[in-house]
Amino acid sequence: MEAFEYRDGELYAEGVALSAIAARFGTPTYVYSRAHIEAQYRAYAEALAGLPHLVCFAVKANSNLGVLNALARLGAGFDIVSRGELERVLAAGGEPGKIVFSGVGKTRDDMRRALEVGVHCFNVESTVELERLQEVAADLGVKAPVSLRVNPDVDAGTHPYISTGLKENKFGIDIDEAEAVYARAAGLPNLEVVGVDCHIGSQLTSLPPFLDALERLLALVDRLAARGIRIRHLDLGGGLGVRYKDEEPPLAGDYIQAVRERIAGRDLALVFEPGRSIVANAGVLLTRVEYLKHTAHKDFAIVDAAMNDLIRPALYQAWMDVVPVRPRDGEARSYDIVGPICETGDFLAKQRDLALDEGDLLAVRSAGAYGFVMSSNYNTRGRAAEVLVDGGQAFEVRRRETLPELFAGESLLPE
Ligand code: LLP
């Protein structure tokens, strides 16, 4: 579904004009569509119908409480990587029993809290983590459900910063060593082996790497069964890509169908951890043109959003579409869309043909994933507001940060 469409010459989020959102909440503001988020989640859940499954939204992609709450109301599970994300999910009404806990650096506190609330599974990334989890679970007198994140050594063919399934990455346990680590886990009294998982990278635009990883995991499940270690669920992580420009990623339904065919006849539950594919195209970053600066070499549109609000272009050279909220007639020029931060790397887009005037509103598309969550206060800029649109209504699900908040936790030196 298309959440953002032009109507009467202006861009809408569902039934609400983006100009009305800018007038009411100011800019820069992230705007999300509830209907889009729900449709994307349902594409996973419906394709999995009839199989035991969990669709665990990767909270790191967008951790706003309103967004998490919308998903929790649909019965979603959540993939978390920190104590903070755990508390967010609980505050948003998520069920602890549907949480998978990923990440290479879980602290003892993280583990304790997750055991207390009763998460579905710990996705364990190393032998040392396994030993630590055993200790913490023993202290509490409980059994910790574990899955080992194996590294299947497949090339996801994505950006090196977000490719995680190769041997040289810090993630997971080498698939060739996994059997021995499972044997160790099965022998520890306060652990219960329940699953196997992998996550090979993000923004994948074809199925073969996923299916390659799946085959390797299934072979491992068989080798473990031969040793008497029974795996109950297979967690294939997240990673399904989205269209930013002209990519044609597979649909969730087609991906899941291909997985279902390959696990037919096995007694396995399926878990997925999608992040980007649920929320990326459910969001835009709404920003206003402050200045048009024409130089001998270039034309710059200096906007009120910056790399602190949306770092993907600066960090990954990510291409994100930038469109006018109210397209105007007039001569288009090739603009670099830049923010006010004092760094050459502070850009949102380069060389975009646009007809602009000062004060115009722009929408950076596909900004619902890894947008607000990666924002910072660099240059002492308050973080943007977040608005969730539901039909004809717009809800401020996070208000703009105020200036006093930016240094409220700091202090002067003593006299
Ligand atoms: N599960 C695990 C263990 C992960 O590490 C990730 C993402 C996901 C699930 C969700 O993956 P997704 O479905 O969103 O591809 N900041 C980068 C993306 C980093 C992804 C990190 N891990 C970006 O803006 O492109």
C-alpha cells in the first residue's frame, strides 16, 4: 500500500496533509503511517498462517512507543538488543513471552531483567555469553531459553556496514563450531536449547542469500538431531530490503512461501525479525527549506533537518528520495539538500532536480526505519518530533526536544 500520496497538488500521509502536520507540530518532524506499518506486519503474519510462528519486529529500526504499541496491538513479537529496548517494548504493551533478545554484548543486568520478565529466547552470540547466561540463570534459579546465532558464511551482497553473515564479522558463532557449542549448551543445567538463528545482513534485495543460509541452518538442525539435540524453532533474522529508489526486493509473502516449501514436513516453528521492511516506507522526514544558496559551482537547499536527524545519507551514502510537499511550477535546478551542521558530510541528498523557494516543505521518503532512532544532539540540536497518522488523525507520539532538556543532565564545575 502507498501511505504517502499526492492529492490536489499536495502530499498526504493517509488522510492528513503534510503541510497541516508542519503547521501544527513544526519541522523537522518524522511522520509515520499506522496503516502502512500494519499492512507490512500483516504481510508477514498472514504468510505464516497455519504454522507456529513469531514475527518479532526489530525494535532498533524504529523504537517509538506509538509505533511499538500499534504493532503490539496486532500481537507482534519484538527483537530487542538492549535493556532499554526491553523496557520500551514492555511500556508499549508488548508481551514478554514474544521477545527475542539479540546482540553481542548483553550485560548481566540485561540478562537478569530479561529472565525476570520471561522473554521467549536469548539469541546467544558466543561461548562466553553462554557461560555468563548460565551463571545468571543459576543465580535466579531459572532456566534460560537459548538459541545460538550461527554465522552461515553467506554473502548477503549488501553494504559492508550492514552485512553480518560473513566469517569476518563480529556476529554469531561460526557454523562449523556450532555443534560443539550446542553440545556445551545442552550440558548446562540452567539453559534450555530451543532454537537456532541467523541474521545475514540488512537491505537484501534478492532471495538466494536467505535461502542459502536456510539450507545451512537446516543441515545443522539435522546434525544436532543426530546428537539428540532437538531444535524447536528456526529464526531467520531480518534483512528483507525495501525500495528507496528503483530496487525490487522480494515481497515478504514470496520469501515466506519459499521458506515454507523448504521446511515442509519438519516440526519447526518459524521466527522472523524484520525491521526495515515493516517501517521504512511507512515514514517520511518532513523538513523546511531555510535558504537557497546559489554559488558559482552549486545550488544548495539548506533545510532545517540535518545529519543529526537522519544520518543514513552521510554514514552509508544511502540514496533517499526527496520530494516537495507542494510541487511548484518554475525552473528546476539541481540542488544538494544540506543541513545546518558544520560538516561537509551533512547532506540529505545530492543533485536533485527541484523547483524550490525559501519556506517550501520537503519530505525525505523511506525514513521510517533507522531514521529517528539513529539521531543525535550533535551541534546541540534538539531531536525532531514524531507524529503517527491514523486515517484522518495525526498524533504526536514524541514531542520535539526542548533546549533546556539538551543540557539538563550537565553541570558546572564546583566553585
Ligand atoms: N535482527 C538482527 C539480529 C539485526 O541485527 C537486525 C538489524 C535486524 C534483525 C533487522 O534487520 P532489518 O530487517 O531491518 O534489515 N542502520 C542500518 C541498518 C542496520 C541493521 C542492523 N541490524 C541502516 O540504516 O541501513
